[in-house]
Amino acid sequence: LASQSAYCKKPAASSGRIVAMVPKKEDTTAEDTKKRKAEEAAIQKDAKKEKKEEVDDGEKEKDSPNDKRPVLKDTINWNAADVTLNVVPMAAGKVLMALSEGGMQYLIAGARANVGMQAGRYYYETKIIEALNPAESLGQRGRVPVPRQLVRLGVSVANSALVMGDAEDCVYFDSEGFYVSGKTKKASVSQRFSRDQVMGLLLNLDPQSPNFNTLSLFRDGERISEPQPLPEHLHGQPLFPHVCFRNVTLQVSFGPLSSKPLPFKCRMLQGAAKADVTSRIAVEPQDGKYDVMFPVACPDVGTFDWLDIFLQDNPQYVELSDRKILDWAARSGLWKPKGGGWKTSNDKPEFNFGLTGMDDFSIQRVLSTVAPVVPRHYIVMEVKANLVSEERKEALSRFNAPHFKKVAQVVMGEPSDYYKGKQLDRLLRDKQEKADTEWKAKKAEEERKKQVEMRQKQLQEMRKKADEQRKKAAEDAKRRREEEERKKAEEKAGIKSEGDSAGQEVKDEEGKPEGDVAVNEQTKDEAKEEEAKEEPKEETKDETMEEAVAEEAGPPQVELTEEEKKMWFRPVAAGSTGDIAGQVLSQSFGSFTMPNMSEGFDEVRYEWQGAEESAKFLKQWVLERKLTSRIEELQPGQWFQDKLAEWLRTFTEWQGRQRDHKNSSAMKRTTEDSKPEVGDL
């Protein structure tokens, strides 16, 4: 432009008009271009603003405001105590795999993060990066849980069950489109999701938001579910991210950067304000060793009741037992026939799923291999094995790692006051539940009888009404026939029309009182019927009042008797399952012994009474069993064997002598019979 201006100045003296016209045209064109570009930019800006407003108006969540509070510095991960034993975290906890050997393919894996949300609005992402199809054995008669590949994304409270199900302490969406909150399972709440899709789970705990206390699901940054309300009992509690899966490999991201941003501004959990979250960072034991506890207790004397109380007070311990595997299978949706054979017991329940992988003890083999590798607190619950010295040594040999401390926990003798109180509370609760069940059954039976009586009354009224209608119809038909016969008789008699009209008038006059009387009688009958109906109504009203009073009173409140208050252990009811099967107990109780340090234990603890009292309790228990149990493995000694052999030789000799004597007597009789008599000669 500068050169052009300089060039145009030269002819300015000779032609001022030309010089003036050229710059003016150029300036006008540049101004128009700038103006046009400014207008287009303003239009595009307005269009983007309108489009954004339209999107915002349709979205349930709004952009998060700027938050200058300190953010969380702890790395979100998985504590060893908060994942099931079949979970294998990889890539610093960003990838979760699950074991699928044998029956492990049917069990759901669960993992809960170590940071929970208690305020604000945050989300985390997951992605299925691999779908597995483990081989199944042919000829299986059991039901395989469906779907084979399953993912559940949700939140739960601390120390809740690791496999999210129908418990009251968790909520979740699953890959089949369900939303589960306790016993409530809503279908088609969200769209289904599968492999290679980034799923975002948003928890809104912001009281300023219209979607306060809700859970939402997003797929590849787009909403696929409406905000679902959290149950009231979870309000105000810290909620931890929780994932469950089967036959898939999951990638889990807590941020702070999102792979698929949501339609609105929202921070991921790793970028949350420190004040809005709570951490449960795993704390290692002071001595760096985790307990491997072996409870040593007599069968059917509070063994599993003590275990339940201990696990409730110490949720950091993981139970290794067959009953825990059955509970895991039930939470994973595996169906098992009810009932059990003579071999079943609390210690060794029968699996009998009809699935080769579940019934061939492959799960026990996998867990016995995995457990010693993962450093965490274990409690090995084997009632019979923990009472036999040789089996204790075999179990201890699996936990030789230096980070384990092997402890024998002896639970024998008179229980502690704490256990007695817990036991009485449980007895009272069971007794109250039984009374409630009986009361509800009684109410249901009374209601059924009431419905039957009402139905019978209705049928009787219907029959009575039908009989009255039939009777009335018969009378009307009879009256019409008589009328027709009378008319025919009059016509045959040749009665004149005048006489007919006069007679008809007289008849009408005579019939009026009869009609009035009939109407009066009908009115009286209706009045009687109304009175009869009113009387049952009054009776029904009184009955309803009595039922309402009984309903308000509710089931009777039970109390423990003096005998029940003195009970230390719950009795084994007739027909119920004991801790050890009868035949197994008869074969093994003679070898029950107390644990000692020489077997390989690092420590022997006594829960209720000391070593001497516990040993006396076990000895007395064994003696009582000898008096009442059948000894299956009783073998005779050498003295008995010698006496038995001598007796068999003597018995054989006696049999020979008896045989010889019989033979000689028979021959003698034969000889005497062959001699001729005198008469014959």
C-alpha cells in the first residue's frame, strides 16, 4: 500500500481527479469487507450461543462453577481388602482382570475404590476392553448364569459386600439396562452398553443442584439414563465407586482428564475438592505382617456364630471357607437345588450345582493358590481340619510367606459376656421373627376364611334372588295362562261387548285394591330386605373396627424365658444342618487336639478361656461324644485277634465232632433196620 501510495503521488499534479478517485474506491471496499466479516462473526457467535442454550435446556445437569478449593492429592486406587480374590489389578490399577479357571468363570468379580464422595458432583469412567468366552464342559445339567458377560457400575458404602446385589448398601446400573437399588430392580432405565464404549457414572451430591442425590449414566459422553434417585438411607453417607464384572476386562479411569467429556463441565473424581471426598488408604500392620487365623473350636458350640460376630467387628478379614464360596455363588446368580444329602454340613456343604466347574472343587484349588500371594488378613474356617494336627500342619504350609503371621485362635469353654449378649440378641431376634411369621400366617388365614365366608354369603344371596325371580316368573306365567283361558271362555260364551266393557270396568275397580295391596306387600318385602341388609352392615362395621385395632397392635412382642437366657449356644434343631456331618464326626473326633507352637504357629490365642480350661473343655467334649457316638474306625487289638482265632479252631473242632457223632448214629440205625425180624423168618 505504501508503494502504491507513492506511485500514485507522481501524476497528482497533472491529474488530481484520477488520484482522488482510486484511493476512495479502495478504502470503501476494505471497509465493506471488514463490516461484512464482523457481521458474519456476530451471526456465528449468536448461532453458537443459541445452539448451546438449546443443548443446555435439554440437559439435566449444568456446568460446574469454578472451584478454587484444594483438590485431592491421594491417588485413587483399589485396596487389597476391597477387591474379591479373583480380581487381578494391572497397569497401576487402571485395568481390572478376573480369573476364569474352572468355576471362577461363573463368579462375579467386585472392586471398590479407596476414595468416596460425600459432597459435590463428580464422575468416573469405565470401558470394556476385552470380552471372554470360557469353554464349558459338555453334559452339564445345571443352569449357567446369564448373561455370560456382565458389568455393574455403581457406588456403595464402606465395608459393604464386594459383589453388589440386592443389598441396601449399594446402587448400580448394569450392562443389561437395569437400575438396582436394594430390592427394587427397574428395567429399561438406561440403554445397554458393551465393548469399546466409554461409560461415565455421575454421582450428584450437590445440594444446590436440581438433581441432588441422583445417579446418572453416560455412554461416549452422551446421556443414556435419566437421573435416578438414591435411597434415603444412603443420603449423607460417603459413597465409593464400585464396579462388578464377569468374563470381561475393564479399564477404569478416575481422571483428572476425561477420554469422553460430558455435555457439561464436570470434574472427574481424581480432580475433586479434598473437602468433598473421604479416603480409605490401606494401612499396613505395624510389624508388616498380616494375620492368617485358624479358629479352633468344637462343632455345634457357637463356632459359626462366633465367626459371624468376629467378621462383623473386623471387616478387614477375608473368610476362606466353602460356605463363603456358596454365598459368593448365590450373589453371582448361580442356581442350586434346595436340600442336601447326609454328607452336607456347615463346614463342608454340598455344592451340587450341576456345573462341572462348580462341583469339581476347582474354585477351592484356585483360591488356595491365590490367597497366599495376596497380602491381606485371612481367617481359614475349617472346623474339622483345624481340630486335627496333621491337617493344621498341611494348611499352615501354604502360608510360608514372610508377610504372614500364622495364628491359632482357640474358641472353647465358657463364652465371654460380649458373646453372650450378642447371642441373646440373636435368639430374641430369631424368636421375634418366628412370632411375626406366625402372626402374619394367622392373619392371612383369617383373611382367607373371611373371603370364603363373604363369597358363600354372596352365593346364597344370589341363589335366593334367583329362586325368587323364578318363583315370580312362574306366578306371572300362571296368571297369564289363567287370563288367557278366562278370555277364551268368555269369547266362547258369546258375551256381548257392552257386558264385556261393563264387566271389565267392574273388574278394574275390583283389581285396584288388590294391586294396591300387592304394591304394599312388595314395599314391605323391600323394607324387610333393606333391614336385613343393614344388620350385616352393622356387624361388618364392628368386625372392621376390631380388625383395625388388632392391625394397629401388630404382632405380639416376645421375650426370652429364663431357660433361654441361660443358653450360651444356639441348639441345633432336629433336621437342621450341623457343623460337621455325623459320619465324618464319628470318624474324626477321636483325633481332635489342641494347637501348639510346634505345629508352625507364630502365636496361639485363647478367645474365651485360658489354655488349661480350653483343654479340659475339649477333653470333656470328646468323652461325651464317645458315650453317644458310633465309633466308625474302631479296630480290635491283638488279644482279641488271638482269642478269636482260638475260638474259631475250637468251634471248628466241635463242629467236626458233632458231624462224626451224627454220622455214627445214622449208620447204627441203618444196621438195626436191616436185621430180619422173627416173623419174617
